[in-house]
Amino acid sequence: MSTSKQLIINADDFGLTPGVTAGILYAHQRGILTSTTAMVNTPFAKASLGEARSFPDLGIGLHFVLDAGRPISSNPKSLIGLNGCFLKGKELMVSAEKQDIKEELLAQLELLYEWNGTVTHIDSHHHMHLHIPAATEAVLEVAECFKLPVRSFSDTDFPGDTVTCDHFHYSFYGEEHVSADHLTGIFANIASGLTEVMCHPAFMDSWLGEISSYNSPRMQELEILVNSKVKNSIRDNSLELVHYGGVANER
């Protein structure tokens, strides 16, 4: 493990709504956000990725979706209900088959390559690739084929040469944890190696209010990610801001 402290600030849900996309791009342009992962199965995904072309330093990975909206692949029977939408929760976990998961992952990944040109890494909506064993296997196989890093929790050991972070923080999430003091506290205790901090910044819009119960705290997250105290904490703790595309070849 490196003795330096490299930090990825990754925003999930890019492309979920226009407000989410705008908030993520603002947090990158004006704040400390270095990375995001895109949902390609939303009505706003293609346009959002078009907007991202103005920000070449932003790392963009795939936010693999298995439990929201509709699939990209044709008729992955073990993943969808009679309405054609993804199953959710326990029903999905019991039903999901590896081959369907892998085909859907490849379809989403190839669409992201088509719309964005490059992909820095893979994570998943609601961490499904870490909660469903068949999804873990499928993601690792595809990641190895495409030479892409994969998000993991700090206590998750992936087999083989899969690149991941050394430390993962999802504690900057939820109203009780969304504060500048909480985030700077995380920064003050970051260990050597590569750390990812997950976040969900956004500008509020009507679509977000309809589809996500996690909405107003996203605006608080955005405000904190551009806060001068938080920016100074990066410098004071000797943290190097990076994204997965910047470190994958070093590991």
C-alpha cells in the first residue's frame, strides 16, 4: 500500500435527473468532487453525458443498475417483473441469475462507452454488486475483461488482480451525517493508500422528488462539497484528489 493519501470523491447517480447531473457537475467544477458513476438506463442519461464532455478531468464510471427502472438488455427474465421493470429487494436477490446479470452489465457498460468514450470504474446502485453473489461474480469477470477497477467496501477482498480502493466511506450520507464537520472529520482520519468517499450531491428538481426519498440532503451535500472549510481540509491533511482512471495503471 502506498504511503501517500489518495482520495476519490465519487458522486453516485449521475444522469438520474437533470438536477442531480447539474449538482454533480457543479461540485466538480467548484468543489472537491473528482469522480462520478453514471446510470445509463434513465431518460436523462445520454444528455447528461453530453454535458460532462465540458469537464474532461471528471472521472466517469458505470453506476450499474439492477433494481431501478428498465433494463438495457433484451428480456433478462430473472431480473424483471411482468411490467418489464427491474425487480427489487429480496425478490431480485432470489430471482437474479448470473447470465442475465452479466448480459445486462455488458449492455450498460457498452452504452456508457458509446456515449462517453471512456469508463474509469464500476460500482452499482444500492451496492447490488456486493449484495448479490452472482452479481459480484459477473462484475468481477467483466471488470477483468475490460481492465476496470471495482468499488468495494473496506472489508471486501476480491480475488485476482481486480483494482479497488483500500478504504471506503459511505458515512457522508443521511441527514444526521451530512455536515462539513463530519466530512472534515473523515478527512482528518484517512489512512495511507486509496480512499473513496461516496456522496450524492444534487440540485433539487421535481423528478428527484418523485423518484427518490433521499432528496433534500443531496442539496446539503452539494453545499458542503464546495465549502471553503472542506476544501482547506484537503490541503491541511495532505490529501491528493484523484479518480479511478488516474490510479488504475499505478496498481
